[in-house]
Amino acid sequence: MSRGAILPNRGLADRLSALFWRRPTVLLLLLITPPLLWLGVVYLGSLGALLLQSFYSIDEFSGVVVEEFTLKTYGELFRAANMDIILRTLTMSASVTLASAVIGFPVAYFAARFARGRWKAVFYLGIMLPLWSSYLVKVYAWKLILAKEGIITWAADSVGLGFLLDAVLALPGVGGNSLSTSFIGTWLVFVYVWLPYMILPMQASLERVPVSMLEASSDLGASRGQTFRTVILPLAMPGVIAGSIFTFSLTMGDYIIPQIIGTSARFIGQAVYQLQGTAGNIPLAAAFAVVPIIIMLVYLSLAKRGGAFDAL
Amino acid sequence: MKSIRLMGTTAVAVAMAVTPALAQVASLGTPEGQVSIVAWAGYIERGETMAEFDWVTKFEEATGCQVVVKTANTSDEMVALMNEGGFDLVTASGDASLRLIAGKRVQPVNISLIPSWANIDDRLKDAPWHTVDGVHYGVPYQWGPNVLMYNTEAFGDTPPTSWSVVFEEQTLPDGSSNVGRVQAYDGPIHVADAAQYLMAHQPELGITSPYELNEEQYAAALDLLRGQRKLVGRYWHDAFIQMDDFKNEGVVASGSWPFQVGLLQSEGFPVSSVIPEEGATGWADTTMMHVDAPHPTCSYLWMEHTLSSNLQADLSVWFGANPVVLSACTDGSGMQTAEGCTANGLDDFEKINFWTTPVSQCESQGECVPYYRWVSDYIGVIGGR
């Protein structure tokens, strides 16, 4: 009998929102499909294509890619020249990470525990500021700074420390003609460029160390050093590991810094670039590209055990 | 995948000298209003870098063809872009041109539609990097040598006459050793420079072309390069970084391009260059037309335009290269002069071995070391192996 409530005609938006209310999964699907497609097709898809290529090989005589599954290309990675590249890259990544941690920790510690108010902002800015200028500009600037006729050599000579610089450059293996043509130079620039990525997660984890624990530690008679070693450092460790993931993986993948600064000896990124670009040896390039992926997987699983992802 | 396979198969195809019988344009229609060109940086200037270097604006006004340029940095990029398609023309070097022909990415050029063809330097008309079995696949654009650049202060009155200054340890005229003061090109094609040096100094190896090396010759070239590694602080791959190294790193001698020599000289830096007694490697570029070029008429008009002597003259000044139309050096149509051409190496054509891609089935001795091995071995040499 009753004609029910008189409602205005519902528009499209109304009906849509009703649909989403009745079937929440539709909304969920709608929201999640684009990112899933991105992850699945663009990201994992290209990774898969890469992996596939690495199981092909190049024909020794004609230089044609043979599309048959083989582990021969991976075997080539173990050639002396290629092992050199892998070990060189690993050593560089490890030493850059170590140096970043050593330099970054005091900075992060101060910023987290002592800087207050305006100073805190200054610290954040100081750490972030280098990230805002172009990476290439910074690297080229460093090339000039480190050059044989650059400011460092000039400064060392004018205060009579030229002999020290020469001694450093005479070091076997890492030395060279000038800072900008030696591994030391490459290492310095890597540390400079990636340092912020180490400091920021360390600072975040240091800020999370409760002051009450430090008070408790001193109440129980621990010296400052003991508190640092047994309370602060273990609690901040996840941040250090998180930072090291950045510096380690960023160094391992970079191919521009070693191209501009250093001895021209190849790193993994450069090898990939050159093998796929000029040589047409896609399988070996792909196999090289898989190396950092495997190393990072191992590294990440170790880091996960260290609790690094709690600090992200 | 397609492009990958193309890159690989070209090596074989070049060796077998396939001749795709493709149709060429028979007559010109009305200009389509545009022409898109894949070119080296600095090759097609419209006065935007420096106002006096402009060889595009007038062409556009005269023909109504808007010139669109896509710059590429390496020969491989050029091949990849042409494989993608959508472009009309490419300024391909010798290490790309044969790949493009074998990959059927470029079409034969009907030279009867290019009135200025007759003006081209006779040495280039039938050059093997654009002519396959008598069919022309492009119009020569410019060429140049890879010269030995040196610091005139370090060498004083005795300029170098041999590539040995970059290959073998020695005391330079200024009294210091060359260790750490020389450079070499950071590309595998540099193996050819070593081979060319060996052609002169170890004739018993029997090298006839620096791009066609058998195992023994190749091993000797690598040995020479390993010795060079001890002299070289850093290899160069970027023209501007090399110039910076001459200015700030104390580098005094290196293989280089006339481009860097000219720029450094214009800045008043004491450098000069020479083509040493062993000869030099070099590059020769060709304007080639895509098989599916969307704007064929404008393409032909541009190819004709590239042969005008004032374009050739200005371009050769700008790039430190040599015109393919000899009158460009002398007729005063552009900025180039006879002395300028000589400085750029015009008279040294016979001394130059032009870049080509090393293939496994080579002409001179049947089986040669292919390019992909040059790449991986040169990586090893630079890494100290």
C-alpha cells in the first residue's frame, strides 16, 4: 500500500558507491589492479625476460645469440676477467658501506640525540641538501676536485703534505696517477654520494631508542661507554643494516661514477652496459645483471634476520 | 627480441654479403613537410648552439620540410633506433652502416635523383661501407681520422711521429716518462689501433687489415694493449672528459678526434695533432634512408642538400671533419679553407683504416676474431688482465 520513501533518482556516483559498499572486493580490485599490473608485468616481467636471456648463449664463431637453454653463459662469469669485475664491485660496495657507516653514525647520533629545534632542521637539510642537486653535476665536480691539478693536490702541496698524498697514491692496487684516476677516488665519491642514504635510516632508528632505557642503564651503574655498546648500538643496529642495504646495492649497481672517476677498470654495471650495448652479447650482460640480484637476496635475508626491516 | 636477433645475425649476414633486392624510389613527389633524422650530436645544427653554424633553416625555408633530429651517442643506439623505425634518415658510421644494410633497415638510394652525386669525392663514391655489390645504400656525409693529440709544451720542438708514445714506455722530450701521462680510447675498437701499430712494427704477423685479425694477430694486439694499460691512468670515452684530462690531469698524448684538438686550441690550450707514420683509424659517415621512410621526398631533398658545398664546409669546420665534396675546401662557400681541410686530415685518406665491425668470417683470412670477443677481452685488459 505504501509507496515507500520518495527518493531522488540516484546518479552514477551514488550507484557506484553503493556497489563498493555492498561488494568491498570490487573496490579493492579496482584499487589494487594497476599497481599489481605494474609490479607483475613491468617489473617482474622485465626481470623474467632478463633471467631468460641469461640462460641463452652466444655462438662462439658467428656472435649470434643461440636461443637454447644452457648454463654456459653463467660459466663464463667465472672467467678470470669477469671474476675480477665481480670481486672488484663487491669489494668496492663493502668498503663504501663500511666507510659510510663509520662516518654516518656520529652524524646520525648527534642529529638524533643532541640536535634540537632549529638545529635539527639544519641537520636534516644538511644531510638532504646534496641529494637535491644533480648526481652528474656532483660527480663532475668531484672529478675536478680530485684531479692531478685540482684543489686537493694544490692544498696538499702548499701546506707541505704533498709527500703524504704521493704516498697514498703509491699504494699498490688502490693508488694511481692522481686521486681522480685511482680506486681511492672512486671510493671517495661513492661514499660522498651515498652517505645520506646511510645517515637517514640510522637517525630514524637512533631516535627510537627510548631515553628511559639509557637512564635505566646509568641507574644500574653502566658507564657511558658501556651504555653505548650494550644499549644504544644493538638497538640502532637495524638502522645501520637498513642503511647498508642502500649504500651496498646503490654502489653495486652504479655505472656512472666509475666511468668518470677511477682507473677505467670495469664494475658490474659498466660491464652490463657495454656487453649489451656495444657487444650484442645480451646473454652475458643478463648473467652479469643477475649477480647483484643474487648478492642482494643473500644480503637481504641476512639483514632480515638482523631486524633491519623493523626500522624502515 | 627481434632487435636482439637482428644485432646478432647481422654479423653473419655482413660476412655473407647478402644483397637484399629492395625497391628504390623512382621519382620524387611533393615534399611531405617533414624529415626526421637520427644523427650524431653536433651533426645537424640549426644555429642554436652557435648562430653562425646553421645548415637547416635555409633548407626548411626552401623545401618546406621541417627537420626533426634525434641524436644518438653510439653506433649501436643508431642501429636500435632504425630497427624501431619511424625515422627517415640516419648518419651511420662504418661500424653501423653494413649492419643496417644486412638487417634490411635501409633502402638503396637512387643516385639519379641526387644531382650533386657527381660532386662527391671519388674516393668515397663506391666506399665499401655503403656500397654492397654495386648498390648504393646512402650518401656520404663526412669523414675524419682518429689523430694523435699531444701537448706542444711537453713535446717542444720534436712532435711525436709514431703511435709508440701511447703504446710503449719511453721518456718524452720534456724529460719525464710517459707513464700516467697518456690515454687511450675506452672502446673495444681501440684494439684496431693496436693492430695497426703492429702492422708497421711487427710485419711478420701478416696483418692486412686491423679489423680482420686471426687468433695469433689478435693475441699480439692484446699483449700490446696490456703494456699500454701500465701507461694509462684512465681511458677516455667522452670527448669533454678527455679535454678536461688534458687540462687537469697532466695528460700529454692520446689518440683523439680533430674535434677535441680544435676546441682545445680555440681555448688557447697548447695542443696539436698529427697522423703518425703508422697511419690512423678513422670514421666515415653516410646518410642512409630507412626502408619504410615516411617522408621519402623530403629525405631525398635533404640528401641532396647535405652535398651542398657550404653545408659541407661549415660542418667540417664545426666538427673537425672532412667534407665529402672536395670543392667545399676551396670554393669559399662556407667557413672551410684548404688549410683547414689539410689540418683535418683530408690528404691522409690513404693512411686511414676506417672503422668497420670485425666479423668472424672475414675477407682477408677466412676466420677472424669477432667483435663481441674484442669487447670482453678489452674489458679484461682494462681491468689489468
